[in-house]
Amino acid sequence: MQPWNTFVEGDNLDVLERLAERGERFDLVYIDPPYNTGNDFAYRDDIRGTRASGGAGATTRHEAWVAMMRPRLVAARAVLADTGAIYVSIDDNEAAYLRLLLDEVFGEANFLAQVVVNLNPKGRQLGRGFAGVHEYLLVHARDAKRTVLDASSADGVDPADFPLTTPDGRRFRHLPLRNTNKKFNPVTARTLHFTLWGDPETGAVRTTPFDGAQEIGPVFGDGTPAVWRWSRPLIDERPDDLVCRRVRGRTGERVDVFQRDWLHRDGAGRRKKLRTIWLAEEVGSTDTAVAELKEIVGHVFESPKPTGLVRRILATMPDDARVLDFFAGSGTTGHAVALQNAEDGGTRTCLSVNSAEPTREGSNARNAGLLTVADITRARLRAVAATVGGGYAEEGASC
């Protein structure tokens, strides 16, 4: 069986190009590239004038960062499956440039979201200005029309929102079948404006007349014409998921049609669309990420991402996804893949790539004998295999 985690030490651009040559394809790419704080990048690219000096021909630090990222994103697109998606973590230093760069490489039409991630709920207190509490996740599909990314989750579903129960124990709630958005009306959605027949005594609803039924047209609360949310064919297909009821409105009692919205339908788990703000209590914070890493390897990396963040990303893709992280850092992505597989029985695999960038003299990592950042990644993924399971393997830089 293929191990859940595989590690490659080497320059990520070289590795990506070799993966493409081999015809490798990945369903999900997640990367947390170096944020542009004005420091040099630990990559061998031949970028002239990477530090702005104000002289003629000097390249700004933004341009240098984009020049470093562009070929890597192009190479990432080449190994991304047609149904796949890429998530990129970034902060305010390069968020605007990254959005333009991703639009350039993947196409504006394939932009899916810019998610705000609340990784530091206390706020950064150093320096002047505001206390920043967030970073971003930019999400693009390889092809938005074909992607299998499902931007929903079971985590946000509250059973208390489904207060009604059938005799056999199934929970549901009533939702108006009428579309409550006035943008949808008989002018803008003509095919959804039609008559139904319902019996408030039995609750039965049909698209054609039957004994004991009343004619019901969709109207807003003020009595103006509206439209239904379901088409005739869908109503004919699922009549038992509808119910006719008497209700009181502004104009007095009337008969209306409601959908039985099930907590679980046809054995499938209920999912709720993910919002574009992810809170620390939902996905973890920088503090919890440091604690996670400290528990398994030690305090050897300054700003890891929490596994909860990556696990939420993983939950938007199939449970057998091939995952790639070519800025692997401390190995959070591989750790998250193992945790998610262990929890839900998935068969995800993760390829993590990191360079042999030296750790800082006097740092916790160096004092622990971890001489390169790749050593940190390797140590974490080995510890994950030992504690969580799933196995671990290494490949040479040539893949």
C-alpha cells in the first residue's frame, strides 16, 4: 500500500518540473510560500536586482517575489489534475500581487475564493498601526467547471436547526418553497411561476388538481407574485418532501407550500456551504500550531500552520485525493493528511517537498540537530508515521 506521506528534499521548481515530465497529477495543491518581509528568498533562481535600491533597473521586492513564484505556479498547474484545485496561504504583503499572479496562471474564470483566516485572534502587537489578526487563503481551480472541490462542510451543521421529527426519528425543518429573494420573480424566472395544488388537511402537494386540494400560487408576504424554488419536474419527482400548511401572514390566514428540509437525506451526511471567514476556534491558530509541532518534534519552527486549517481544506476534496505541498515547511500538510485519514478512513496521500535551507545558528532547530528546514519536515513526517500511522517514504530530488 502506498504510504500516506512521501518526502522529497530538493529545489521545488526542479522537483515540480520532474513530476510533470513523469506525467504525475495531483488533485489538491496546498502551499504556504515564504511571505515577503523584505528578506532574500532561499531559492537558486537567477533574479537580477532583487533588492530595491532606487537605481535604474532595480527590481522591487514585490517584483522579485512574483518572479520567484511565477514559474513555480506555472509548474504547479502542469501537475494539477483537470478536476483539481490549489490553495495558497498569504498575508497582506503580497496578497494583491498573488491574486493577480494566480489569475494570470490559472485564469480569472477559475478563481474560487479569497478566504480570510483568523490565525492570530489576539492580534499582532508589535510595530505601529493595526493589530493584524488574519491572513488569507486564495483558491483557484484548474478548471472551475470541472473541479471536484466541494466548498461545504459537515462541521457547521447544527442539528438544533432541524427541530421537527418524523415518527421514525428523522429530523427536518420547514422551508418555504416560495423563493424569498425578490430578484427572482415572474419576470426574471418565468418558468418557476406556476400553480400548485395542496390539501392543508393531509399536507399533500401536487402539480395537478386532486380531490380536496386548493389552488396555490407563489406570492410574497405582501401578496405580490413570486416564484417557486423548485421546477415542476422536481416537484413531481419529490412530492413527499413537500407539505401544504395553513399560515398567517400580513393579509391574514392563507395556504402555502413548504419543503421538508432533512438533516440527513437518503443516508447522506448534511453539509453546509463554507463561509469565507475561518475563525481560529474552527481551524486553529498559530499558537495551537506551535503546540502541535512542539508535542511531536519540539519547538523548532517559528510560524507553522495549524493542522485544523489544512484538514478543513482537505475536507473540500475527495477522501482519496493526491495532495502536493511544495513549500512543505514544518510538514503540517502531511501531518493533516494522516490525521484526516485516521479519522475518516480516507486514502489520501501527500507528497511534501522542501529544500535544504540551513536553519538559523542558535535556533531551537539547530540546537536540536536539525541543520536544514528539510530536516524539520523529515523529522515531523517520521514522527507522524510513528504516532498516527500511514507510513513514510522518501524519494530523491530527481523523483
